[in-house]
Amino acid sequence: PLVYLNGEFLPLEQARVSVLDRGFLFGDGVYEVIPVYGGQPLRLEEHLTRLDGSLRGIRMTSPLSRAEWAEVVGRLIDGPDDQSVYLQVTRGAGPARDHAIPAGVTPTVFAMGSPIAPVPLAGVRAITLDDIRWRWCNIKAITLLPNVLLRQEAADKGCAEAVLVRDGRVTEGTASNVFAVIEGVIVTPPKGPELLPGITRDLVLELVQAEGLPARERAIPLDEFAGAEEIWITSSTREVLPVVELDGRPVGRGSPGRVWERVSALYQDFKRRLKSGVMA
Ligand code: PMP
């Protein structure tokens, strides 16, 4: 399968960028991950809108039009199996290593497809960690060192995710948004600079609201979160995934909860409709 780099489709091994690329030197760039089911991208418009927002957040504009992005994504889709398409835009290669943004630099645009691993239906374990990231977490920046180190701390403890806590409140996972069921109500932290506005998060909220399940966007103090009946994490590649153990203690009965079962069924149904072309 080919990858996309700066207007060309070519084999991965032939895709090369300059060592002066500011993505390489400074992590100066943004990205998107779009899930694709049955050859159909999920919420492509929403992903591209978020990409525009991330670019605006780092003083860039999209180097490709919507139609051009759609064309790139379409050409990277490889068969009907579950997959994702990764898009990355960096500021490009400057004349020298200088923090300030050089004038007239050409962005580097890269995209590739990847298979999506099946989601573990039995649920996963997670730990909570201090959210040491910067304060513009609504920008989907490639500068992911804190996320990498925090996720590795979770992995070292046999956990699939670290749920991050800032000022005593849960923000999100290192690569996911978080939901909890507290006194029967589905809750998730409100959007803002402390978390990425997840496309899966929005879709889950939409699905549960359409079903008439009680849901609220509100701040979640850690002590409430730790005592929740259910905890889920959401992301494009992990869908809606139950957390069955938090910091070594069982969440609820220590197995995927009843509300998760309903929401997961709604999500799977949404995927089926997407695959069968019943929706745009
Ligand atoms: N928060 C962070 C920090 C993430 O990296 C991701 C996934 N890349 C998410 C949330 C989930 O976003 P989405 O549902 O759009 O994949």
C-alpha cells in the first residue's frame, strides 16, 4: 500500500522528509486519525473541521482543500477491513533551526493508512496520573512526549490507558476521552483547552441522547470518578472501551457495565449503518 507525501502517492520506504523539517526538530505540526469501516470514513467532515481548528491554533491554514483531503483519504483506503487513515501537517523545513516561524515555509503533508486492531470487549485496566501536558490540549499537536511517557507509565503497570487529572478533575486519557456513569447518569468533561474535542466523544453523546439516556457534560472530580459505576474511554481506534479496573480497584463489579453494553450496541449499529451506506 502507498502513502501520501506532498502531492505524491509512493511506497512507504520511498517517503522521505528533510531533517530540517520543523515537525522533526520541534514537533511543530498537527494530525488527525480517521477510522474507516467497510471503506467508509467515519465523520470525515468533522475530522477535517477539527484539523482546520488545530491548524488555526498553530497559525497555519490547511494546505489542501476539503475535496483534496477527501481524495487523499479515499486513495489510502485499502479494502473493506477496519482501518484508519492518519493525516499529518507540519510547518515544513526552515532554512535553519530557529524557534521563530520562518516566512514562506512550505508545509509537509503526510498521510498513510493502517489496520485497526480489534477492541478488547472484556475491558481494560487504567491508572490515573497527573496531567503534566501543556494547556492547549484542544489542539491535536504531534508534540506528544507527555502522552508517550504517561502512556508508558500505564503500560509498565499492565494498563491500557492513563486517565489524566488536572486540578483534581479528570481531563481525558493519553489518547482517548473519558466517560463515567455516576448515579445512573452518563458524564464526560466539557470541551475546552484541557482536552481534545474527540469525534468519538461527540458521536457517543449524540447516540446516547438520541436514545434518551441521561447524559451530561460536566467536570468530574477524581474522587467521584474513582467511585463511578462505570468508566469508558473513547477514541477513533478504540471505539467505546470499558475500563474495568482503575488504580488496581474494580470499577463497578469489575466487568463491563450494563450502560456500556447499551452504548456499545448503539455504536456498533452506527458502524453497520455506515458500512451499508445508509448514512453519509
Ligand atoms: N484525546 C486525546 C489526547 C487523543 O489523542 C485522542 C485520540 N487521538 C482522543 C482524545 C480521542 O479523539 P477521537 O475520538 O477523535 O479519536
